Amino acid sequence: MEKVRIRAVACRDLDDELLDRLHELANGLMAEDLEHFRVHAAANDVVHVFEVAGTGDLVGFQFWKAAPLGSAHSIVGGKLRVLPQFRGGGLHLASGLRFYLRTKLRHPIARIYRLSMASMFGFVSITEALAEYAFFDPAATDPEGRLLASGFHEMAEENHFGIDADGLFAVDIFMTPQTLQGFGDAYFARPAAIAYAERNPAYRTNGCYLGFWFRFTPRNVAALARAVARKRRRAVRAARPVSGR
């Protein structure tokens, strides 16, 4: 696998050329119109652009936003898209840790949560790297649950998404047949995939994402760092040429 760099671009500085390139890549993986994509970009602070080092070829991206959440702070992971041949190297996890460190430096004593509206694939790739997480519960009655619910509702309003009684977000983004064909039966039998499907059974066709959250505890930060290192080692091994005998 070619070496990939992460370039941070403030969303306020996104020009039409880069926005069109990001949308073209995204639309080939999960169909959505340009105006929908533009609204999402405007609702975020930063986009991490994943590019091949040396050539600048675009291979993926991740949008990010940080905001106050009561006395805490929330990190919202926006759209994540990576070309299939560049998955497995932990790019999205490294991107998340980088944005967490940026937020932690600005708010060193605050509790920091990550709130996410995720597709099946985003959910599996993130939660498998965590020590602990929880699903968004719109009916939560405990103080932490109510606080997080307010953050999810604000996130949905900013992106013009509806939320149903089960906590599903109507994002109007649909999986393309090509995307689904890239994942075999073994993928959908993974525990995280089963957990997602139980809460969003029509995920293949309903255009809805599932909400989940986690706190950046020492356990979760350590688990994420280990996952990034493990995935990078695996990617390096896979890229090595097989010597003949």
C-alpha cells in the first residue's frame, strides 16, 4: 500500500474544486447529491483529506467538528469515505486521534465525548477498535444520557437530518450495489455488524444511520492507539513483495 498523508483543511477554506473532488469520491461509494454534501461540509470545522504522499491523489477523507456539551466537549465525526484499496490501514482511527489531541490541547481539563452517526461500515470500523461505547438513546433519562441526546439532536438539526423514535438518523445516503458487493458474508457476521443490524435492520435500503457515542477515557485512547499501530503493521506486511524461491 502506498504511503498516505493526512492533510487538515478548515471547512471555511474549502473551495469548489476540492469540494467537488471530495463529493465525487463519496458519491461513488455512497450515493448522495452535491447540495446535501455541501450542507454537511459547512456544518463541520475541519476535513482531514487522505492523499497519497508524493502524488496528492485523493483516497479518502473524514469531516470533524468540536463543540461545547454542557461542561464537557463533544467531537462529532462527520462523513468518512475511503477507497476500498486503502482501507485497513487505520486512516480513520489515526484521523480521530489527531482531532482528539487537537481538542484536548484546547480544552485540557474537559471531559471529551465522540458522537457519531454512522453507516454499518463506519460503525464496525470504529467500535471494533474501542474498549467501550454505547448506542444513542433518544429516551435516556440519566443526566449523561440527556446531555448526549441534546448533542445528537443539535447535530441532526445542523445537518438537516430527521430522528425517529428508535434513534435512527434519516441522512438520505444509500449504499451502492458496488459497495455492498465489496463485503462478504463473513463481514456481516462480525459481532459489531450484527449489533448494528439489530438496531437498524433495513440499513441497506432505508437511507438511515445509527447513532453511538463513547468517551475518550484512557482505556479508549489506548485501545485506539493500539488499533492504529496494529493496522499499520498489517498494511506494511501486506504491501511487501512476496519473494520467490
